[in-house]
Amino acid sequence: MVPADFPAPQKAARVSPPTLNGDFNVQHPQPDSSLSSAGRAAAAGQDQPLGLTVHAMPQPGAMAASAPDTRSGRWKMLAVLLVCAAPVVASYFTYYVIRPEGRRNYGELIDPQRPLPALAAVAPDGNRIELTALKGQWLLVSVAGGACDSACQQSLYFQRQLRESLGREKDRLDRVWLVSDEAAIPDKLKPALQGATVLRVAGLDQWLQAAAGQRLQDHLYVVDPLGNWMMRFPAGLDAAGAASAKRDLERLMRASSSWDKAGRL
């Protein structure tokens, strides 16, 4: 088959047998009607113009029509971000705003909450920091003089047991003993203080406050990861009270599980 755009081979003239008068009848080939106009022109030896295809430029109206699609994509992305942030927002709102009254806490909620002050503190190794450096972790705080009498030792014992009772959540809670005077810490206490943060601080009454008729060292205090003192356990904690305090701590861990993880924030 010969392509339409190329000339077909020319057919030779056909000669018929001579007639009675001796003449020959010559039949010339007729043009092939199956050729396209371009093919016929090419066969005739004529030059043809080069054919070009012109693509239309995008119209302003089409570009404007795509703008709503872009805005729609941005709104969808914003909706996805809001869905991801919803658990964090809900836990903050429930814990700090709603605070259902139908559930009784053993510890007393502090309202308004009191943020960690920028008080100077000294660690046993002489390192100096500010209390605000403790932010980013749940804190269970005890206060006592360095000599640590029997009541102080019992408070430190329950502090340690409460943290251990949280199981896998215990790494979200730090034990902090704030020493309120210059008295030396007995060597016999040092093994029990392994893993605890011990800081010598003055002026704690600017931040913490005991219940009426009690002393600062009579309580255990809870500080949230944002650095706010938000709960105070009753004075004279015993085994039954420690069980109730444990339930409070477990609720706090659950309420903050969506936004607080082990380690400093």
C-alpha cells in the first residue's frame, strides 16, 4: 500500500492491438482518485507549505477557575491539622477549665495555679540553677530542712512509693525534695534519694502555701509540666491517704497522656 501523502508510481501507457486501418490505439493512464490533494500535488512536482499545529494559550478565565481548587486544598489541610490537635485541646480544656465537680479529689486543687518562681537553687554538688528549670515534667514535691526528722523521712518514703506505684507512667513524674535551710543532709538518706532531684532553696513561702494550721513540710505538692503548682495533698499522709493520692496521680497521668510524654517537654 502506498501512503496517501506520497506519489504513487506512474502507470505506463497501454497499447491496444492495431485496428483495421493499421492505427494503434494508445490509452493513457488516468489520475488515481485515491490520492489526496497533497499527494497529487507532490506527484505533480509542486511545493507544499509546511503544516504547523498551534496550541492555544491558557485563558485568564481558566486560571481563575483553578483558584477555588487551591483554596479548597488549603481548607482541607487546615481541617486535618485541627483534627490532629483536637485531643490536646480537649485535654487542656477538660483539665484546666471544666474540672467536673462530680469527682472528688483527695488532693486539694490550687486555684489560681501558681507558676514556678525564678528562685535560685543549689544542688548537692554545688551546681546553681533556677527553679524554673524544673518545668517540662510532672513533679511531686516535698519540703523539709536538711536534717530531715522522722516526719520528713516518712514524707520522702511516700513520695518514692507513689512514683513507683505508677508503673510504666512513673517516668513522667519526678521526685523533688526542696531543702529549706542550710542543715547538712544525713548520709543515711542518700541511698533513698537516688533518682530524686534535691535542691536547697530559700523563700519557698513566696510560692508554696500550707493549709491553715499546717507547715510547708507537712504536705506533698504536685506541679504540672507547665510549671504550675496545681495540687496539695493533705498533711500527715499515711498509707490510706497514699492510696487516695495514687488515684489522683493516675487520673492526672491519664488526663495528660495525649500531650505529655516521659522526659522534659
